[in-house]
Amino acid sequence: MFYDKPECLKPIRTDVLTLTPWLAPIVWNGVFNRDILNAQFHQMDVRVGLTAFAIKKYVMFLPKFIESAEKFFMVGHKVNYYIFTDRVKEVSNFTLAEGRRVVTLEVPAYERWQDVTMRRMEMIRDYSMNRFTNEVDYLVCVDVDMVFLDDVGVEILSNVFGTLHPGFFGALRKEFTYERRPQSTAYIAFDAGDFYYAGGNFGGVIEEVIKLTNFCHNAMLEDKQKNVEALWHDESYLNKYFLFYKPTKILSPEYIWNNYYGSPAAVQKKRFLGIEKDYNVVRFRRAISKP
Ligand code: 5GW
Ligand code: MN
């Protein structure tokens, strides 16, 4: 394989941080060579699971989600789509490339939307222990109200990874919307924290995903007993986890963009984009917090 030699004295990106203080790469467009990475991951015949929850009306996001993933997600690799849903009959049949399949997993629909999003941690944990560990090497856990617009490949894979929230990658620590009430297990002090991670894209090897989701689920249960609920639900617990257990790779906001945040120069590609929701249809949740 022929490609340009990496140049020690010529960094490819000088406009963004590409390495954390604990030496985890931050994945921005341009910093990696997809061909080299694909060759490496083909050598180990990597199997990737993509989990998405389509509970209640969110089944309507599935066709665009899966069709766009067929174009852009881990192209050429083995992929299992794990679709957690309460509406099994409404999951349509998809035409998939070779080595890829949709696995529909029937799960309960919690009444409160806060529980719908938070309980994802518990269900990912349980299915990881009982099933995913036998079927895939890595798990990528994402929101379903999304569409792939550009390649999302093996460059994202690592022991355990998180994604920079598009609203906060240029923000000050004190502006991060961490849980600030000390009585919550998700509490993070104003003088702590590295980045603000998005709840809608994290993953890693199965063993690490089990640790992460188990921590978040138990933290949530602990809060429930004290009758507190973290400000941004599962996202708050995820941020607490990553404070203690630093991710081994971080994805730039290219990997969970939302056009609400415009088109800053640093974000050269919008690889995975949030779909503008018609809140009258999917029920009002909240205004997206300002960056
Ligand atoms: C419904 C109303 C309000 C909030 C969440 C839901 C909801 C979320 C739902 O009814 N069904 C469902 O499957 N979800 C799952 O939780 C989807 O996978 C969704 O992508 C994820 C997170 O909820 P979002 O996408 O509404 O959260 P934001 O922060 O992207 O707006
Ligand atoms: Mn979403």
C-alpha cells in the first residue's frame, strides 16, 4: 500500500486539539488515514455492533438511520445492527450489504421519556453480558434520531470512547452542563472535568461497555432512591464516568453534529447528524442548550 509518509514536523491540524493530556487521540477529519486503519482492522476481521433504541414513536427514525448507515457506517466490515424496540412489527426489512444484519431486540417501553433514555444503560449492559460479547468485538451506542452523512469507520474504535458534545467543545469548564448538585451521584465540581461528552455516541470493547453502562445504571438507581434525577439523565452519568475512567479515544463533534450549532470552521465534516425533530410528532422534550 502506498501513501505519504507522516511528517513529524508538519502537524495536519493546528486548529484543534488532537491529543488529550492522558494521550488519547481526538479524532478530527484529516488526522487519520482510513486505508491504513481499514487494513489493520481487516487483519483482525473486526465485528462491530451498532446499538440504537427505537421506542414508541422513535421507530420512525429507523429507515433513514439504517439506510444511511449502510452507505457510511463501517463500510466493508462486519456489522450487526442491534435495534432495541417495543414495536417489533414496525421494524421494516432492510436490504443490507454482505456481512451485515439487523437484530431486533424486544424491550419494554418506559412511560416517562427520562426513563426511556436512561434505561438504555441497563439494557445495553444486560445484552452485552448475555449476547453481544459472543457476537461482536466492539459496540457503538448511538441515538436513533440521526443520519449518517459521511464516513464513520474504524477510526472511532478503541478500548472505550466518547464523543465531544457539539455545543460545548469551545466552552469553559464552568459552562459545561454537568450535574452540579452534590446530592446526585453524577455531581461534578466546577473546578473539575475535561470535556463535555454527548450521551448519543459512545462505545468500546464489550468488556469496557459493560463497565461503563453498569456504572451509569447503578448511579442512576442510587439517585432514584434519593429521589434525584441528574440534569441530563444518562448523559450526566456518562460524563461522571469519563471523569474517573478516561476514554482511550475521543471523537470530535463531527461524529454527533447538530445543525442547531451552525457550521464552525473546525468541523470540516458532519458525519453523523441529528435530525430536526418535529416535537409535535415525537412529543416536546426540551430546547437544546446553547453552546
Ligand atoms: C421521547 C420523547 C422525549 C425524549 C426521548 C424520547 C425517546 C427517546 C423515545 O420516545 N423513544 C426512544 O427510543 N428514545 C431513544 O432515546 C432514541 O434512541 C433517542 O435517540 C434517544 C435519546 O432521546 P432523544 O434523541 O430524543 O434525545 P436528544 O437529546 O437527542 O433530543
Ligand atoms: Mn437524539
